[in-house]
Amino acid sequence: MQRWRQWCAAIVLWLGAGQALAHPHIWIDSYYQVNVSSPKIRTLEAYWQFDVFSSVDMLMEFDKNADGQLLGAEKVDAAQAMNNLAQYGYFLKIQVAGRELTPASVDVLDVGVVDQAMTVRLGITLDESVNLQQNTLRLGFGDVENYFAMVIPDAGLIKLTGMLAETCTPTEADAEEIYMEGWVDLSCDA
């Protein structure tokens, strides 16, 4: 745990060096999952998969028995360490009708290992319900300091589940922000 704190402190110091000197050192495949069982949503999830090189460092810290998994106390320690990213808003970018939404809460629901890469599942609760039949929900990820590269996986930036998922249209949109790879706009038919 001490090494992870030192690693996070090094990131914070590096971020202070300024954006001109900063460039991504950690790549994270990231996407959202939205359950559309009702046109009004208040909760969604975000999924991350760290690049293998960063994952090796993190696993050396948290996988105490070196079995390539995070179980029990290892998982708890790794999840607690991920809470350090709360100061960056977990890189979540959420908008409704052109205005920024700050989540009411973000919780680290799970951490794990898939194909030797660390994974994180975040539970997001919005401050207000969003009616997808009346408003467009815009989702993306980005690190303004440009230390973390939030990469859109080949499967896309969003996965939809729920009974009304077929009535919803996710539309990819280019990001004007240099620290973002793209946006997805989500709306649903009546």
C-alpha cells in the first residue's frame, strides 16, 4: 500500500509540472454501462482496464501471493487505493443538455484482473435523474492533466442493457477537448 501511495504522489507531482511537459503514461480502456429499464436513469457504471505495463506495477503492490488475482484483503487494498483518483473525478465527463453534471457519488464497486490487466468497476449515482426521452446524456472520459489516456475500446464507449435498450440510440461524437478521445450521446425514443 505504501508503494501505491508513493506512486500516486509521484503522479500528483508530475501533474504539477504542467500540461506542456505532460503526456500519458497510463492507458485505460474505459467505457460506460447504462441499464435502461426505465427512460429515467440515475445510476450507471464505468469500467476500466489498465494497460498491462501499469497493471504489472499495481499487481506487484496488491497481489501479495503473486497468483495473478486479487482476492480478499488484496482486493480491498486495491479498491481503497483507487479512491485516490476521486480527486480527479475519476476522469468522468458527464453532460445533460450542454451542462456539466457532477455525480452525487462514485464508488469503486470491484477491482480484478483480466488477461493480466487490472480492471475497475465504478458505480456512479447522478445528482438528478435524467429522462433519456427528453434529454440527451453525453458521456466521455478525460484527464485534463493528460497523464492518463482514457481510451475508447473497439466495442465502443457505451454498453446498454435493460428492457428499453433497443429504444435508445448511442451516437458517437468527436471531442474538441484535446484530453478526450470522444463522446457518446445517448437518447431514447418514446
